[in-house]
Amino acid sequence: MEHSTVSDLGATSSSRELNTDELSPRARTRVRGWPSEHEVADEVRIDARPAEAQRVLREVPLWFHTFSLNKDASLYTPGKARDHGYRLASIPESFAGQSVLDVGSFDGFYAYLAEARGAARVLAIDNELYRDWVYGRWGVELSGGEGFRAIGDLLSSEVEYRRMDAYELPQLDETFDVIFCFGILHRVKDPIGFLRILGDRLSPTGSILVETHGLPDDEGAPDGTILMPKPDQTYAGDTNVYWHFSSGALGRLADLAGLGEFLTDATPMVDGHPRIIGNLTSN
């Protein structure tokens, strides 16, 4: 188990002698600290012609994820999410031959990252309820999925996108080797039922990569502690955060959902909010 913050992920004196560009994303994070949003975006380089990149930037009203449209011309989408750098080191560096499900994909960065790292099949789903959240916070109207489709067209991607709620997953006659569940579990009212649904879509040797709201220093992990915050307590104006989990609680939820153990990868503190990242294995 690893507990990391911005300060203890900083570069050491010996790291100045390393060519960190030659290291894996996981190793770079351990040595230099979290990558910037542009460094994360560069993992899915699109290299569109500048005129085409500018057109896409104009046509999509709001971007949640940062994409590298043309690195040489410094053309990146202005993603609203500024805290994804800490996830990169926990994502496998190869998905060669695997099938991947990205739940709550939004603009689809992680779905396209899986494809870029060799996944044979990627399905991205989102119920697009973020449209109400985006309008309420920024006053921008989205039709849903426009950012995802724009990137897919630029990449000539084979990633499949469906407007679909995770609770509709039992309709699929398909299982996946890896399921991404980023920033969602603390927002569902029934985390046991939600994990059970994801587990039913998991291959016998598969895993669910979970990132969710944690507790400071993973407090209460041995006791399976879960904190239930008051509405609007976690993020101002956001009344849809229901849980803060310890690693022990995630392990017990996994057991109740018929999954295997929860393996903690990191517990970073992000802008004053503890997060927890790890893998849920199939049973």
C-alpha cells in the first residue's frame, strides 16, 4: 500500500541525473511527481493538422478532458478537469489484446488511452447527466458526447461509445478484462449494487480499476470505515457525493458484491481532498 501526497512525490536530488523522459509513466510519477495535464494528454498524441485542431477547439463548447491535438503547435483542449495527473501511474502501460470498459467516460480520455496502449476492444459508456452539471456550473449547454466524437474522428478510433447508464450494463452480453471506474463510486447511492453490476461484466481473470474519494491517510482502514458527508460538504455546490471510503471499506464492499480483494495502489491528497486508487479483482 502506498500513501502519497504532492510533497512526498517530488523529485529527489538523485533524480536530476536521470533522463526521466525515458522512464515509464509510473516511474516518472514516482521520481518527478504527478505529471502536468499536458504530459498526461501527450500519452494520446493526435497530431492533427493545426487548422483541423483549431476547428475542433471552436466546435466543442466545453472540454472536460485535456487532449493533445497537436503537441508541436502547443494545441491542447482546455480541459476543466485539472486533477487527472495522479491517475496515470496506476493505469497499466499495456492493454495488448485486452477488452476494456470505461464507465462514465465523458470526453473519453481513458478510453482512448487504453486503445493507444493496445486494447483490442474498448467500450465507453456515459449517461451524459454531466450536461446538467456543466450547465449549472459554467452555463454551457452540451448535447452530450460531442467532445468524445470529435476526438474519435481525429484519431480514426475504433472505440465504441454508447449513451448508457451503468445500471443498464446487465443488458450487455459481453465481459471485459479491465473496467475503469474513475470518480464515480462516491456518487452512487448503492455502491454494493453498483459494484455487483460491474463485477458481472468482468472476465474471470479481470479487474476493476477504481478511483474514488478516500479518507485522510486511509484512516479507519482496519475497521472498514466509511464517512457519509453532509450534502455540499465535500465540494461547494455539489450535493451528489455520498461516501468517503477507506481501503478497508472498499475491501468489504467488494466481498459483499461478490468480488475478490481490493488492492490499494495509492492514496493521494488532491487539492485538500483524499483520493484512493486501487484494483478490485474478480472472485
